[in-house]
Amino acid sequence: LQKSVVKDIGLAEAGEKRIEWARRHMPVLESIKEEFESTKPLKGARVAACLHVTVETANLITALVAGGAQVALTGSNPLSTQDDVAAALAARGLHVYAFRGENEKEYYDCIKKALEISPNVTLDDGADTIAIVHKEYPELADKMFGGCEETTTGVVRLRAMADDGALRYPVIAVNDAETKMMFDNRYGTGQSTAHGIMNATNFLFAGKTVVVVGYGWCGRGFAMRAHGLGANIIVVEIEPRKALEAAMDGYRVMPMSEAAPLGDLFVTLTGDINVIREEHFLLMKDQSILANSGHFNVEIDIPALERLAATKTEAKENVTEYRLKDGRRLYLLAEGRLINLAAAFGHPPEVMDMSFANQALSVKYIVENGRRLDRCVHPVPVEIDRRVAELKLASMGIRVERLTPEQYKYLHSWQMGT
Amino acid sequence: LQKSVVKDIGLAEAGEKRIEWARRHMPVLESIKEEFESTKPLKGARVAACLHVTVETANLITALVAGGAQVALTGSNPLSTQDDVAAALAARGLHVYAFRGENEKEYYDCIKKALEISPNVTLDDGADTIAIVHKEYPELADKMFGGCEETTTGVVRLRAMADDGALRYPVIAVNDAETKMMFDNRYGTGQSTAHGIMNATNFLFAGKTVVVVGYGWCGRGFAMRAHGLGANIIVVEIEPRKALEAAMDGYRVMPMSEAAPLGDLFVTLTGDINVIREEHFLLMKDQSILANSGHFNVEIDIPALERLAATKTEAKENVTEYRLKDGRRLYLLAEGRLINLAAAFGHPPEVMDMSFANQALSVKYIVENGRRLDRCVHPVPVEIDRRVAELKLASMGIRVERLTPEQYKYLHSWQMGT
Amino acid sequence: LQKSVVKDIGLAEAGEKRIEWARRHMPVLESIKEEFESTKPLKGARVAACLHVTVETANLITALVAGGAQVALTGSNPLSTQDDVAAALAARGLHVYAFRGENEKEYYDCIKKALEISPNVTLDDGADTIAIVHKEYPELADKMFGGCEETTTGVVRLRAMADDGALRYPVIAVNDAETKMMFDNRYGTGQSTAHGIMNATNFLFAGKTVVVVGYGWCGRGFAMRAHGLGANIIVVEIEPRKALEAAMDGYRVMPMSEAAPLGDLFVTLTGDINVIREEHFLLMKDQSILANSGHFNVEIDIPALERLAATKTEAKENVTEYRLKDGRRLYLLAEGRLINLAAAFGHPPEVMDMSFANQALSVKYIVENGRRLDRCVHPVPVEIDRRVAELKLASMGIRVERLTPEQYKYLHSWQMGT
Amino acid sequence: LQKSVVKDIGLAEAGEKRIEWARRHMPVLESIKEEFESTKPLKGARVAACLHVTVETANLITALVAGGAQVALTGSNPLSTQDDVAAALAARGLHVYAFRGENEKEYYDCIKKALEISPNVTLDDGADTIAIVHKEYPELADKMFGGCEETTTGVVRLRAMADDGALRYPVIAVNDAETKMMFDNRYGTGQSTAHGIMNATNFLFAGKTVVVVGYGWCGRGFAMRAHGLGANIIVVEIEPRKALEAAMDGYRVMPMSEAAPLGDLFVTLTGDINVIREEHFLLMKDQSILANSGHFNVEIDIPALERLAATKTEAKENVTEYRLKDGRRLYLLAEGRLINLAAAFGHPPEVMDMSFANQALSVKYIVENGRRLDRCVHPVPVEIDRRVAELKLASMGIRVERLTPEQYKYLHSWQMGT
């Protein structure tokens, strides 16, 4: 068993420095780690974790190890691994198989290496490990306590598996915890997507028309931030209630075919495929910018762009220029991969603190209860969700109001009226 | 059977004019009314509706009558009835029992009059009719198709009844439809609460500290609007996840005891009792303003205010000045009743359009399916919810994006990965 | 000399109550009034004041009288007089010539009555008094200490007079004080224009397209508030730098001919004539709403609307429906007069506090210095402007940072560098 | 004469690529460059330019050279030079004396090298060249056509010189052009300061308390963006009118001594010295972050921080940790130098496009008119300012409204009234 595959173990010290910086901004996870250290609730757990290998993830892994788990870590996106972080964890003696710039084969080889520890828990960010276990390692599936899934994309995929009767072990939809979804997907994706775009392009948001494709929590978050930076927002959405909400929030709402000629910047956050495609590229203005902040690099139809382009050049780091036959230039950022991870640092540690606190407590829940759970997608228990919020508020120095006994009674009675 | 009890039938013409104005801004309800007119789905329904008697409600009643129902209407709050509207409906020959300024006995007498039509459907805005039916007219309860409830407050009350096993007929929680809750409670309450406060006080929001008590959809909506008008917002909330959301939205969050000395204006939107009380009044600045936008006038502890006051005077219409013994003056708006209805026109017709479209379609659903439903609180069927959104978008001239077959397939498959 | 012309002296008590309410929210003017009471700096001054007769104006007049001035008050707009306020002042024995609904002759007759006190100071809100004095009472002009002008519109007019060499006495452009222009024109007009529109129509701003015509301080203020209430904003502007600022603020910017078919609501705040006219009416959507918040009712070309209309009816109070020959309905609010005064209460007292503190101190300045000033438009002395800000901050309980001696020196030196 | 001093000429190609990227986003400057190329208005001009050596500056230099000028370029801040850009310009054969990380002596040596071309025009960003010319090269001063100054800080310094009678040649305050100050200082500094902080710390703005020191255009801009990213803002300001504006904008306003214990992040944008100092450091929370976005690194009292610290370590790139004796850690970003240039790319090209269009046209103006101008600080001629706005709007595809002849006449007449 090869202990680790990383780009350059010499980056370990730089990585540790950055991990420490993140640790200081993840007080909730830190308090859970301290509890884990004394109670060792994860003893006997073998965790295959396929996550973006970032400073925040390093702190989750640290907490799991503190709780007694054995962990093998792989990257959940070929472009998102921070090599210094991978090096730091490898230098600690952990199983790490991840480097920035993996090709597709290397990506899956890394996951398979992680499976050599015979995991009984899987952690996913896009459901790739669980999919491979089901397709190629069914014998592992039957011994699993369960899994955790971090993303909207992955949860959609797992629900489809469960609906097909194909899911062979229980999974906690960590993504759907309120303290995950509404914070990480909204505030985290919102800011970090804008950050990645600034890094790649030094784009001034003020005065620009930004087309936000998808108005789920991620799309809402990015629209809110792009608007807060001075852009004029257009939302493209398929669900009528979300579309209506976008309109009520003061944004223009229209189909992509109408938005295409209007945007200066297009950002996809849908979890769906080919939401910007040939028919749309043909309508865009010269120098339009295209970025994706959804999980997979399938939201922008890159093969179509390749077909349409007369020339393709690297305009600058993370910016590929596609010059169409009529001379118009479209700029694709980070090859259509998650812009916040490819061109910035992913979510700030403050939001990953909550997401990973949910992860850590969900792993504990699975280890303790997984054998008794149905083979479907389960929500994060509300006690965990609420506890994460309470710990976070405490770390921010915020106290909430408390119910009086009279109020408690009032809320649970139906006899009193006007 | 006394056909109607209204303040002044002579106001009917003015009422009709305003009803017509609202009608023009309720295109979804209008299209449902047209459908009802030709299909008469409510034939045989006898509806006791206890709602704020406003121009928007008049259009709901018109739609129900167009669908074949017999309707008896009462007000759902002693201060919210628009007397010209009540007059207009009475002049059309409908059963209307409502006038502005009812005392408590008159309020309940009106409801009881409405029950004389032997209703088989109840519509409530705060669950008062259903509570009376259960407490005093159990024989009516057993013949009901079902009920609809419009407010958060009422739904909380009905869930408590159902949990006690006390609910004797099924109820649709119209409040919880996304196209109701997220729009009416947020955008409607948000704007109209600010409007009522402006009307009562001509208060400049810019530069003021506004304490928003409760961060549910109503509280979020009002916080958003008060902030949009230039105020600095403090949120008081008991649920940790909502408190955390408020903090992430950029607001200060603290217990009421800390907020009390900081606010210029306090607005309650909790559905709970005595959220501002003696201990808080004692901490407030001179000339603090107190308003309620929750359903019942119990959120501010008015009896405590009466006890504390050395003098009580009407500073101006809708503003009662309580001068405390130390000379500080606290201003209570509209006797603590729903400020948006007492001092403004309630929700704008555009949002009531969606709420009442849900009501109208839910009444149809109850008439058609009520006998088969369990005796508990049911959600609005998602098809109704989505249809309301689609009709609304169409009325606004907004088209949404459509899924391609490829996209539909992708979203329902789990085989494709990174 | 007829002492007063008001609608109904019986309204005096109600007026006093409202004046008192405003007084409590005008702490800066109140502290100036107290100073005036003891120092009597306006002794010998005879002031002809042509202002919107509102509760705030009543407090200005009170302060001037406290300072020793004799005052005659007229309304500065035929629709803006609050009759209870006029009654209250008349009942105190003041010269008041104002009632809501004056026709054009009555309007000018009132001004002429006020001139019977042989004023040596004029206060204007739109420059009407000063224009009449110049045109019809030149003998008065030569004895004047000077005048004050409250509005952008009036200042533009007076600068044109001065450029023509026609101005016969010095005028202070109170409008241009920072503590007037940036607060009253922006925060005051912003909120109160939205308030007037809500009162006239119960219009929901969220989800609507609002066309703001003019992006000066008033236009900026209303755009900010309409946006803060959830509307999507389009700005129409002629000055390229302001147009660019609007674009950078995230709004769409375009000529009126492009905006006309897009808006749900059009609001003019330009100080110019016929900014919405026949060519634009012909392009508008059915049920478009038209309102003016500029000083004069000439910004919307009402004669053109009258010509185009097949029918004209009062849809409700303050809403005139013009039905065009093709069936489209355009709604004109408050006959195109200042919507915030015609349908709401004008600026909240908190901003008028600053504007009128500038007025009161400028009157004192004129009485003391007018004879020595050139016959042109003068800025408010910066000491007055800054003093108003300091008094206001103190009244809000806000302390500002103070320069250290080292910092003062640094800011006045040029020797120190990188 | 040494032709250039740069870090690594091998970076030239990378620099050119980035310069080209910026060029595409500076259409106004580009159109001026094209005009300059054909008319050569700068023939005979020798320009010493002391500016942040960025991709945008490279395009300004290109335009000046296209106009016929000889240019020598130095950096205006020891940490702001982009070495690849310096290399690219050097490789073109220009005089460039600039590298990132100059010490104080090297910084001034570079400026002196630039003076070897005997300039007759100086361009400054902080007034360092002009100060040295006055102090050490008076013979150069007398032959100057004039100078241009880009920053608030520099303009303040030059006005102090002029007030002392010390200024020996005319200077255009390019900073004060509306199309510079309101856009670059507000929208540019606003976004890029947030960007630099994100890059240095991956700080999540949502939920944080951010103390903005200074509420001039830069401070307003950053407050707006930090607020737009979800932070709760506190403003510290000395000028009462600006402080009042901040309060009316919905922010808390207080002296630094009150803000110190509340902030998570402190950003200085004042142009003043020691605005955060020992007395404030002693009050701050553990892990507070300190950044400067004013021109010089004197706004935070770093010597005091050094004195107070028990240890000083590099927490990560651009983050210095000062651990106080009681264990609290304060993080200083980028050694207190301009955070947007030290940790991000400075202003986006879209705003520098306007600033540098003003620069280019002001250089032309100086060359043509400098000999006739008084030796003081002059505003940018309003025709230049307006032309820049018009060119920018055109490049954004935005058309503005045009006055009709009737409107033009109305605005210049004073005879028409109510």
C-alpha cells in the first residue's frame, strides 16, 4: 500500500502554515476535535474521503484522526487540490492521493488507492467514491456503516440511485443541513466565486451585466454578492418558484437565449449539463467571460466551444480565449472547472467550519447508528444541525434570545385567540 | 339570518372603486376566477371566511362566488376591516359581518353569525373560526370538507391541535405554500409594515436603529426592507440557525435585553407572546417606537406598559404615548395590532394575488378531496404551488428556461461523474 | 391687512398635535429656536415665506418668530398645504395664506397677500416669491436684506436670473448646503416619494421595473429606496458623468424612448420640462404608473396625455386613469404634482430638521450680513453647514473621531513622503 | 544613462500578455491612444512618471509614447510594482526604474534616475517626484510645463505646498476629476481592497464587523463593498458631514476608541497618519486583522505595534502576526502598505481606463497650456472630464438622454413658475 501520492512533499511546511491559519478560523470544528480527542468516538472507523484537498479539509481530517479514525484522502476535482496541503498531510504520515492537474485516469486511480484501506465510511463531494464502490467494489458496499455527501450535485445523484433501488448503504446528505446549505452554498460559494473571477480576470463587477445561471442556494449566494459588488444581475432558472423569487429580489429573469447577448459575465451554478451551449455562444458579445461554479465541468458545453473556435489561446493564467470565426472572443475561465477552487481558495474557513462540523458529527452518527439506518439518503439529524449553529454563534460572541416558560407554553397551546 | 353587519353601506361605491383597482393587480386570481366561472367547481360549498376585510380579500370572495360557493365573511382582526370594502360586498348581497373597531365580544359575535350558514369549508387567518367551531359548534366540525389557514400563527396553533388529537377536520396550510410564505410573508409584510410605520409616524428609516424581533419569513422581509430604507438593523431571535443567518446577512444579533437600550424602533414579528415586556421597556430610550406586525396583539406586553405609565395620551392617530414615571416617552403604534393593516392597506394586491390564488385552488382541492384527507394539517399540493408561480410569471411577462431532454435525463441519472 | 386665509380654522387643534409630534423629531431646529429665544437675532426682520405648509415648516416658522421676526407664510405648491397646520398657525395669530387645492390665481394672490407685510427677507421653495417681487414689486426688491431658496429648481432659476444681471438682492442657496442637499434631497425625497406612491397605489415595489428620470441627489435617493424595496431600476439621465455613475451603481441606463416600453412605474425628478411626453406615452405598457417628485408639475407632459386620452377617470384618490384610444390605461398620480407632498407627508421631520436649521441660521446670516453681500447666489457658509451636522450628530448620540495634534500637522504639511 | 532597472527582464513576455489583457478592458484610453498616434500632441514632452507599475499603467505609458512623448517610469510604492510589467516595458526599450520590494533608498534612487531625462512634465501618485524636484532639483522645476497628480493624498500635499507659496509649477489634480475620483476611488478602491484582503486571508466578510476608517470616496467605496459582501460596518470619521452621511447610509459611526474592541477587520483609508495606534491596539479582540488602503503606510502606527509585540512572525504570505504580551494576536496585512496593490492587482482596468484617460488628456492639456497656467493646483477641465464619461458610456454600449431645444431653453430661463 503506497502511503501517499502528492506533487511535492517539500511543500509540507508551507502547507502546515496555511492549515494552521485556517484552523484558527474554524472554532466549531476545533471544539469538536477536542471532544473527539478525549472520547475517541471514531475508533474502528476507516474513512475514504474524496474531498477538495484544501486547508479546511486538512482540519476536518485532523479532527477525524483525533477521533480515532483511519483516513485515506483523495481530491474531488482534478484542479482543486492545494499541493502544499496534500504534502503537509502526507508528511504527517496520512494516506493522501491527490495533486493538482490530475487527468481523468489519475483521478480515478487515486480514489481506488484510497479504497485499499477497506473503508467502512465514505465521505464524498460529488458522489464519485460511492459511485465507484457501487460499480466496481460491491463487496466493500456491503460492509459500510454509511457515507456522507457534501454537495447538492452529489445528493441529487444519490437520490436518483436510491429511487432506482441501487443504493447499498445509508448516506447522510450533509449538504442539506441548514448550517451547511444556507451558509456554505450561499455565503461561501457567493464570495469565493466572485473571488475566483477577480483573481482570474481582475474583472470590475460595478457596471457589468452578470448572468447567473441557476437560482438555488449557490446561485442566490453568487447573485447576492455580484449585486453587492455593483453588477446588474440577470437570472436564468427553470423552476418557476425560484424564478419568481429572483424577480421579486429585483433581478431580471429570462431564458438563456435572451440573456446570451446581454451578459458581460456568465456563471453557471446549476448541477446540470450544458446549460450554456452552442446556440448561446453564437449570440454572445465580444469578450464575454464564462465561468462555472457548479460541481462538475459539464455546465458549459466546452466541446461545442472547441468546435466553434477558429483559434484557442491562453490569454492569461486561468483564462482561455476562444476566438470564433467572426472574430468575437469568448473567455473561458479555469477550463470550466469550479472557479472558486481553481482560481481562489474555495470557501473561506469560517463557512467550511460549519460544513465540516456537520461532517465530523455525521461521521460519528454513522459510526454509531449506520447499521440501523435504511439504505437511502438521510437528513442530518436536526440536533446536530442546531448544535453546529449554537457552537458557531458562541464562537462569534453572539447570544440568542431564550424562550420564557410562558412563551414556551403559548407556542404549544391552541386555546388562546384574538 | 341578518344578511350583513357593516359600518356604513353608503361607502359601497368607494369600496367598489378600490376593489376594482386591486383586481387589476391580481391577474393570477383573475384567471382562476374566469376558470371558476365556467367550471363552477365550488358548487355546494358553503364557506365561512374569517379574513382581513380588504380590497384583495374582496377579490378572493368574488372568485369563490364565481366558482359557485356561498360565502359568509368576517374580519380576522378588530382593527383591520376596511369599512368601504365591507360595504361594497354587503351591497352586492353577500353575508358580511365586519367593521373596523369591533370590541372582543363583537368580534366573536361576527364569527358566530357567519357560522349560521352552516359552512362546510372554513377559511381562517389566525385560526379563530376553526377554534370556535371546535369549542362551541362541534356538530359543524363533523360535516366539514375541511379548512384553509393563511398565517404562520394559525398553522402553529393548528399543528398544536393536531398533535393533541383535537383537530376534527383536515386543514390546508395555505401559509406554507412557497408562493405564499416566501412572497406574502416576506415581500408583502416587509413593505407593508414599513408603510404602516411611515403612515403612523412619518419616521425616517435612514440613520435609525431598528430592532426586528423574529427572523422568520416576515421578520426577514421587514429587516430587508428597513435595511433597504437605510436603517441599521438588530435582530432578536431564539432559533440558533435563524440567528446565525441574520448575523451572516450583516445584521447585529442579540437578546432583547441588550437590544432594548439601542433601538429607535422595535417591531415584533414572532407569533409569540410578550416578546417585549416590562424588563425591556425599562431599558428603552426616550421616544422609542413600538409596533407589532405579528398576527395577534400579544407580542408587546401592553398591560405591562399600562402599569408602568404615569400618563397615557394619543400623540396622534395610531400613536399612543406612554409617559413613564421618569419622563421617558414610549410610543405604541395602533394599539399593538398588525401595523400594516391598521395603519396602511395590508399586503399589496400583487402578493395577495399569489396567496389568494393558493386559497382559491386549495378551497377547490378541499371540496374535491376533503372527505378523503386525514384530520391533520396538510401542505398545499406542490402542483398548485407551482401553477401559481407559473401564472404569476406569465402575468409579469417573464419566461423561464426549459430543460432540454438531455438535461432532464442527466438530472435523473447517477452514472455520470467527474 | 387680512390676517389669514385658511381652509378651516377648526382644524387648528389637530394641527398643533401634529406640529408637536414633528417638533420632537427636529432637535437641531429646536436647539436653534432656544438660542433664538434668548438672543433675538431676527429683531426687525420681516419674512415672506413661501414654503410647503407642513408640520415641519410650522416648526421653522416658530423658530423664526422666537428669534424676533415677523412672518407671513404662503404655500409653495397648490396641492401641498396641510390645512390643519395652516389652521394651527393662523390660530396662533400668524399671517397665513394657504389652503390645499388653490387654483393658479389663488396661489399667486396668497403670495401677494404675504407681500403686504413689506418683507425684507424672502424664503422660497421654487423661487416664486422672488420672481413676483422682481416682476411686480421692484420697490420691495431694493429694500431687501436678501432671500433664501430651498430647492434645486429654484437655485437653477436664480442662477439664470443672476447670469442675466436681473437679480436685485442676494440669495442664499440653502438647497446647496451639504446638510440640506445630500440629506433632504436624497434620504428625504427617496423615502417620501416611495411613501407617496404606496399611499396612492399600494404598489408592491418588489419585482417591478421602475424608471427613475434624473439622477441628481433626488433621483439617486429615490433610485436607492426603490431598489431597497426590491424594484429593478432603469435610470434616464442627460449628464454623462451622472449616467455613468448610475451604471456603476448597478442600474440600467438608457434614453426615455428605450425605457418607455419597459417600466411599470415612471418617476420624474429632474427640474426640467416634459421629460416624459407624447412619444413616450405611446410606447408604454398597459397600466403603467406615472408620478412626479420634481418641484413643478411640468415634468410629465400632462396636456399631451389629455390630448391622447379617449377617456379620463378618477380610478381612486390621487390616481387619474387616462385610457388611450387603443385601450391601454396610464395612471397619473396626484395630477403630476410632487407625489411625496400630495400623497404623503413630505420629507420626514428628521431631514427637514437639517434643512430648516440651515434656513433658520441662513436667515440670521442674511439679517446680519445681507447688506454687505453681492447681488448673486451665495452658498450657505460652511460654518453653518458644519454646525448643523454637529448638532444633528449630537442629537443622535453619535460622537465623531477627533484629530490629534500630530494628525492636524501632518495634513497641513507636504514635506513627508513615502 | 542606465536605460532600466527591473527585477527580471525574462518576465517581459508574461508581462506583455497581461498588459494586452488590460488593454482590451481600457477602451477609452485605447481610443485616445489612437488619436494621439495620428496627431502626436505630446511631441517634445519629456515625462517623468512615478506611478504604480501595473498593467494599466503600462497602457497609459503606451498612449503617451504614441502621442510623441519620451517617458521615464518609476514605481510610486515599494511594494506595488508588478515585475513582469516593468520587464515588458523595459524590453520595449523604455526607461523603467522599478522593482517590487525596493527599500527606501532604492525607491528614491529610482525617482532620481528618472529625473535624468530632464522632464518637463511630472506625473505623480502621491507627489513624491514633485517633492523631490522642489527639494533637490529646483533648476528642473523652473522649466516644467506642469504636473499631474493622481491621488487624494498627493493633492492634499500639493495644496499645502501652494498655500505655502512653495509650488513652482502648475499641477492638474487629476484625482479630483469626477470621472476619476468617484469611480477609481470609489468603485476601484472598493472592490480591489476587498480583493486584496481575500487574497491575503481568505476572510469571509459575511457575519463580520468591519471598521472602515475614513469616509471619503475611498472609504465610501470600501464600506459599500464590504457591506455588499455581508459585513456589518462601523465607520470612523472626523468630518461631521461625512460622519452624518455614514450614519444615514445605515452604518454605525463612532470614534476609534469605541470601535477598537468591536472590529474583526480594520481598514484605513484616510490619507492621515496614525489613525490606528497604541491606545487602539490595546483594546482589540484576539485575531483582529489590520489593513491599509490609503496611499502611504503611515495610517496604522506600525512602530507602536512593534513595540507592543512580544513576538512577530509571518503567519502566511502578506500576513504578519504580532502577538501581544497578553497573548492576543493582531494580524497586519502587507506591512501596512496599500492592500489592493500589495495583495491583489490594484484597481481593475475598467476604472483605471477613466483615470488614465484623464491623465493622458491632462498631459496634453499641460503641454499645450502649462506655460500660461498659474503655479497652483488646477482642476481637470470639465470638457475633459465629460468627454471621458462620454467615451466610457459609448464603450459600454450605453446611450444617454438628450435635451430637447424646449428643455434647454427651460433650464436657462427663470420666468416660468408654478
